[in-house]
Amino acid sequence: MSDQPKISIRELTKVFYKKQNSVTAIEQISLDIKEGEFVCLVGPSGCGKTTLLRILAGLEMQSSGEFIIQKSNENRPEQSMVFQEKGVLPWLTVEENVAFGLNMRRLPKSLVKERTDYYLTKTGLSKFAKMYPKELSGGMKQRVSIARAFANDPEILLMDEPFGALDEQNKYILQEELLNIWSETKKTVLFITHSIDEALYLSDRVLLMSAQPGKILNEIKINVPRPRRLEDIRSNPEMASKFLDIWRHLQVEVQGSRS
């Protein structure tokens, strides 16, 4: 992992205006994320986590501040984003969904097929390649979204609670698959989650956000060696202590937002 920041964020603020009211979603966020780092964002609902990701993805414009995504290859897209749901295109097959970003970049057909086939295999989707999203479960649709994101080979990967709507068994299976692919590609990942277990299991660092307006209040480094097992996280006394730290942080922020 390089010490050069892959993502540099400086005093990023976003204010939404509606009629004569304004709401500050995030306020003066400054943050560096290293090349190849897996970082989780945790905070109370409505704290601006998704707004931050949407700014980095180019889907929202910040009100002030700036960010830089360091490019290593001019032909590589800056980012891919994986949403919680509704991230697949219903009129395309599984195979066509995975190849979508590559085809939009007009890459050679042989390269598109090679990358598409590779990530279909890595996510266990090969035998479902000709099926449409309406024929798939929620977990399978998220596999398609993950395969498409990695196949497109972006500089960074933004993930907005991609497993939040899944049952525990499917969630754990997809977490494992995500880590297996990430361990090969070493993509820089910024991942939103409401699950403390998920944050401790997946990340190198957990960033704790305040209630609205969202700010980064603290960070927790996860020093458990990789590859990890969820059982190892849950049975580790140090991780149990970190779990409680995050839980207390969330309690304080939620209570503070209601007072």
C-alpha cells in the first residue's frame, strides 16, 4: 500500500437549499485515503454519508471545499459506485450489465469479453450470464453490481450500503466474495455501512461521523491481519472493545441529534 493519498478531501461542505430553508448535509470534511486502503464510514442515519459518496462520484456538486482523486492511468475511470439496490439495469442481461461500463468506454470486444467473463466467474455468476435481473434474488443482483464495478477497473470504488438489504447469510457470503476480489485488485474502497460488525470485518480504518451536519469526529484502525474471518473479529477482545466504542459513539450522536 502506497503512502500517497489516493483520495484527498479538503474542507468539503454541502448545503441543500429548498425554498427559504437550507440544510447543511456535511461540513468541512478533510480526509486522506491511501492507495489500496479499505475505509468504512459509520454514522447515524441522515449524517451525510451518502452525500459525501455522491460528491466523490460526481453525482452532486459540493458547496465549498475540494477533493482530488489521484489517477494512475488516464484511460481508467475515476470511480465506480455500488448502490444498496436498484443498481442493475433491468433491460440488460447479467452479462450485459457487467460489461456495461466497459462497452461505454468503447474498449475492444476481446478485452470486454475477457474482463466480463473473469468477474462473472469470480462472483459465481457465469451460469446466470444470460438471465435478466427480474429473474435474480437480491443477493444475486448485488453480485452483478460488484462484478460490474470491478470489471470497469476504476481508480476508486464507492459502495453505499451494498449489503444493507440482504439477510445475514447472503450478507456474509458477499462480504467474503468482496474481500477476495479486493485482495487481488487492491482497489481503494470507501464503503458506507450501518453494521458495526461489517465495518470491523471489512476495513483497514473506520471513520466515525457526527449527526447532521456530518463531520469526521474520529477514526478507528483495524489491525487484525488479513485474510480475516468474521468469527475472528467477534472473538477478538480488542475488536469487542472497538465495537463498544463505535456503539457508544452512535448512541451519543443519535441522542444529541434529538435534544
